[in-house]
Amino acid sequence: MKKLIELDAALSAIGEVPTYNDGMVFEALSHAQRDVELLPTVDAAPVRHGQWKRHYCEDDGLPDGWQCTACGEWYYFGENKPNYCPNCGARMDGKDGKDGDNETD
Ligand SMILES: [Zn+2]
């Protein structure tokens, strides 16, 4: 799997290039900065994680829906829940979900 880095973080790691030419350090930093800036970039957003939290009807105790733990939106999927929340796009792998009494499957 490819790993992405943030362009500004990479440039920050290189550090400030001195405004004056002091020899090999100036040349090395200038080349590193230029090479990083020429790398291909993609627009990326952080991956949200969540899980489906099952809810039960207060009157009869029967299942009555699923709630996304990332955005709080409710859905009535039955047992075939999607792997991603249709509202917020969270990946439903439970990585950022809360442990405890949530039913996930
Ligand atoms: Zn959601």
C-alpha cells in the first residue's frame, strides 16, 4: 500500500533554505526542497472510522435501526449494513468506535 505524506510537512522537515549561499548546505537544501515540490501530489482527506451501533425500540425491545458512531446519523438497513456510512463516509471498521456494549454485527 502506498503511503501519503503532507507536502507542507515534508518541506518543513527539510527546513528553511538559507537566503544566502553558504556552500554545500545551501545546495543540498535547495535541491531537496525543489525535488519534494516536484513530486506528484493528490488531494486527500483523513479517513474517518466508525461502527454501526444497533438501537432497539424502547416499547418492544426489537431492533429498530443503526446509528453511525462517527456522525450520529440513523439508518434502517436490516442486517446488511454498508461498510461505509452513506452520510459522512466513515469506514465502519470500528477502529475509532467505542468499546463496550455496542453491537457491531
Ligand atoms: Zn456517518
